[in-house]
Amino acid sequence: MREELYLITAIAGRAVAMPSHCVDSVVDLGPVVPVPAAPPHVRGLAALRSKVVTVIDAAIALGEPDAALAVGRAVVVTVTGHVYAVLVDRLEDVAPFASSRLPDGVNLDAGWSKAARGVIDRGGEAVLIIDPAALIAGTGKAAEMLAA
């Protein structure tokens, strides 16, 4: 099994892994300006290194509206040429892991199942691999509109 480098972080209190090739950087965000009529998972816009980025609340994107994240730590990703700052609870580690498919019978909530791309084993703990592009799309009607 080939190992790949993953950023281990937490969203809505759960450890998740993002493939390092999807991650541009990790940052502490400053003020976020709300965007009128944006989907609920789009927190707003923020200045980042002289650029404006869209700020995504990962917890809400995964269907965890009660776990909305405070603005602070973010994972910066580029999806289809656009830069996003994805809010996370905390950053834990960067390490190589071998990935595997989700085991049959694993039942995830809708937002989590749309974003999950596999699993890694971190010392006996199964950690979901999350696709940052799925966080950008969010869940529900906003995701359907973006997919159309």
C-alpha cells in the first residue's frame, strides 16, 4: 500500500484528513465580511495575503449547523481556480498514511457521505478523508445548484 501525506484536522469535533496535495496553506483568519444571499456554509469574504478569499464554514457544509465554527484557523485550498479558506476546529498533524475505501455498511450523515473519499487508520482510529471540493459545494440546495 502506498502512503500519501495528509493534513489531520478536526471539523465539528471529529478528526478528518485532507490530502496534502489539496492544501495550499493553513492560516489564522482575520475579520470576515458576510455576503448577502450566500448559502449558509459561505461565511463571507476575508483578506488573505492581499487577496480576497471566500470563507467556508466546514461544519455547516457537512450538515452540522449546530457546530458552526468560530473564525480562526483555516485550511486554504484552491478549487477550480478559486481560493477558499475552510474553517476548521483545530489543526493536529501532517503525516503519511495509507488510505483505504470506506468499509461496507458505514452509515454517514448526508453531508459527511458526500465529502468522504475514504479512510485512514491513525493508530487504531478510523479517520475520514474529506474532499475539500465537497466542502466548497456544501450540502442541500446550494450543492445541487453548484453541481448543475
